[in-house]
Amino acid sequence: MRAITRSLARGCGGALLLCHLACISCSSAPQASAHAVPIVEILAPVQPTAISAEDLAPRLIGSTRWQHVDAQWRPTGGTPTILAATAAEGGGRELCADGIDGTIDSLSFRSDGSLQLLRTDSVRDDARTTFDPPLLLAPPVLRGESEFISDASMQVDAMSSGRERDKGSARRTLRVVRGERIRTPIGEWDATVVESVFTATLGMAVATHRTTLWIVPDVGPVIERWEASVKVLGVPVPRDRGTAVRIDPLPDQLQAPQPHAPR
């Protein structure tokens, strides 16, 4: 996503500097070259498989490259986006992961294997969003017939001064929507398509971020599509949307045939 305008940020008192919602723009999305060819092919519908919470987090510590594409899966923009995942200080099952929108998520796994979001930092907006209790992102295993809903209080602070900007509540819904056989730059897969909807209600704004992930069990997300919208004092703000595809080669340990996902 792109940087939010300074005047809008001031008017909302930080309400729009949110996890996965920090950067709403009025500019249009980059267009693909007329000679660009699609880098993704949807081959056929398949039966979706259950996925684990670990499939929603970076599978390995390190960097991955993502290419932005248009609605026809054609590359746009040029330089790929590099996303890094690092182990959090102190070890344990905590990690910091770059988001495709330029934010940094602090994640951790609970003892039961579920995944939770502790906070999100947006350095460009000098904003830190903290969730209390941590916002649950996924249960240990998500199956096709289930819908996972989590709620948390949230507070947005200035990273530089620690000053509170806004506070409110967050709700996130996660569900499996379908299965698809896909071909991407890093392989051909049976992917489970998962949709999440994140809604934040603050003092002067209601912000919604819808994300669709194509997840390959034991590999993780290979395609991400997002759409964000905000209402400030009831007035809609132009939305940001986009799609990115993972394009880096897989590590050797992930090239082996995929084991069956938990059922």
C-alpha cells in the first residue's frame, strides 16, 4: 500500500494508521506493459485442504521476493518487493515479518499452535498499533467448514514519542473459500484459498481490510490480494487494492513432495 496523506492522518488523529490499513491512497494502481505476459495461471478447481496456523506465517527465517501484478496476472511496477522474516529477540516462537504494505508485524505462536498478532509497526507513518489481548490470526488448524473470528482492543501510538493517537476495537474473520490448482513462477500447486476480513473501529473512522491468500501447505502464501477501505466520519475514502505473487525460488528443503495437510 502507499503512504497515507498527511492531512488525512492529522484529521483522524491516527485512526487510519492501523495494522494492514495504514496506507490508503487516492492514486491509481500501476498498469502492466502491453507486452507483459501473465505469471500466474489458474488451472482448475480442486478440493481445499486443511491448513495449519504455521502456513499463515513465514515458513522460514529469511527473505522472499514478491512481484505486483494486475487483474490479468501481468507484472506491474518493475522492481519486486523484498519481504523479510526475522526471529524476535529472546527466541521462543516469536518472529517479526514484513507485510506487503510496508508494515512490520510482531507474531507469536501460542502453546496450542494458534497464531497471534502482538503489534504492527508502520515506520513511515511513525505509528505502532498494539492489540490487547493479542489478536488471534488463526487456530492451530483451519478446515473448510469452519470460520474463525477473533476480537481485541487496539491502541495506536506514535513510535517516536510513545504518545497515544487513537484507540478502539478490532475484529478479524478468517475462512476457507475454495481450492485451486495454480501455476506460479515457483511451481505448480494445489492451493487453498483463504479470505480474511479485518475491521477496526476507532474514534472517527471505521477501516476494513480484506485479504485473499493462496496458501500451499508447508510452503505458505504464494499469492496475496488485498483491498482496503476507510470511512471517516461516515465519508468513504478512496480504496487501495493490489495483488502480489511470490517469485523467488524455494529453498531445497521445500522442493520435496508436499506431505498431507492435517485433516
